[in-house]
Amino acid sequence: MTARSARRRAKKRIDWSGYVFISPWLVGFLLLTLWPIGQSFYLSFTDYSLLSEPVWVGLDNYARMFGSDPTFRKSLSVTFAFVLFSVPLKLLFSLLVAMLLSRNLRGMNAYRTAIYFPSLIGGSIAVAALWRNMFGKDGYVNHVLAWFGIEGTGWISNPDTALGTLILLNTWQFGSTMVIFLAGLKQIPQELYESASVDGANPVRKFFHITLPMLSPVMFFNLILGIIGSFQMFTASFVITPRGGPMQSTYVYAVFLYEKAFKHYQMGYASALAWILLVIVAVLTVLNFLASRYWVFYETDGGKSK
């Protein structure tokens, strides 16, 4: 065997060591992620109750969803309202806090840690229970309002304000978004602000002509994550306002899906609901990517959006 043929055979030889190292993740991905996804897609076309074998029904689950299930439309409208208000509020509040924490002041690291710390437990059941007690009829919020002679209401039991308490809680959980904004602010060259100051630009013009354009990729990233996370909101609605709240005013899509799956044992229908949620989030993500070319600016390609 010549040296050339030996080298050729060595190039064709598969190095299995890399596959061995990734095998734990690969096995977990195939068994715990890909296989359940495939099973869910199959079950969405069946009548399955966990207690019997799945029966193929074709598109009946989807026809029922869009044709004869008013609860589906109600949960979808509540979820869209939650996303429409909570995502922009969270982005604006996170950006405001990040700009305040981006200043070079003594003890700023301690302030950043203290402000971010509540977000570590922000999505827990304990915080949801605390929020329920705060906004109850005899909660802390009404006690504070009573100091000023204002008679509070049952914020959670009132259908006009119940969803607002969940939006407020989601806005309060701004830590991760704020940290990402803070990292983006640190990457903006200070020379741009110095040049703008020489040209006589005030802080407002600097914000709209330097900060926002330079921060637009980070804002776009937070927007996508915020939309995805808001559509999956479950714990707050389930704990703070059980059974969908007053007049189903907080009956979000994830709670509806959960009840169909684990309360009514309609696993086939719940699987179809999960796939509709996936399609909705995917469509909104694609639309945001298409719209991003008009407002997201990158340092490459002369500052034009890709």
C-alpha cells in the first residue's frame, strides 16, 4: 500500500471520538425532545385520553378548535392582549433601568445586583402567591391606597383589572431583559456621544439618533424572546387567578391547554392546541424578522439592516 492510498484511507476514516463526547446530549435530544415532538404531532390528529389507545380522527381536532370551541377564541384573545401590553412595557421599563444602571457611579455594581436579584425568583409559585395577596381585596396595595384616602378594589377579582395585575407582574420580571440591554449599552462607542455633544445635540437627540439605532439589534433580540415567553405564560395566571379569573379575563392559552390535557384528559386536542401555539409564535417571529429590516441597524453593511 502506497503512502498516498494510506493518507486517502485515513481521510475517509470516521473519528468516532467526537460522537462519543456528544452522545449524552444527542441521546437526550432524541429521546426527550425530538421523540415527544413527533408524538405530539401524531396525537394532534387523534382522539386520545391517556386511558385508552389513540384513535385517528384526522383534522377533527383542528376543525373543532376553529369551529365550535368558543373557549379557544377567548383564551387566544386574552393571550394576545397580554402579549400586546406586557412585551412593550417590559422592554421600555428594562431599557429605562438599564440606562440608569449604565452610569459609572460608586457602588453601581451593588445596585445592579440588588435590582436583578428579584428576577431570579420572579417566575416562581411563591412570588405568584405573594402577588395574589398583594393585590387582593385586603392586600398590601389597598392598604397603601387607604393611607391616601383612596378606596381600593379587588384587583384580582375584578375582570377589568385582573389581567393588568398579570401584566404588571410580567413587567416586574425585567431582570434578564435589563441585563441584555445593559450589555448592549456598554458596547456603544462613547466617541459617538462626544461627537454629538460637540455638534450641540441634547440628551433627547442623542437617545433617538445614537442609543436607539445602536441598540436596535439588542432590542430586536429581547422583543423575540419577550413574545415567545409571553405566549407561554402559565404560572402567574394559574396561581394568582385560578380557573381563568373573573369571567375568564385571565384565561390565557397555556392554562387552557393545560386543562384540556391534564384536567379533561383530552390529550389529542391538547396536542393540536400546542401545535397551533407553535404556528402562531413562528408566524409572529417570521413577521418580526421581515419587519426588522426597516428598524434594526447593524454595524456591518454601512449600518443597514440585513
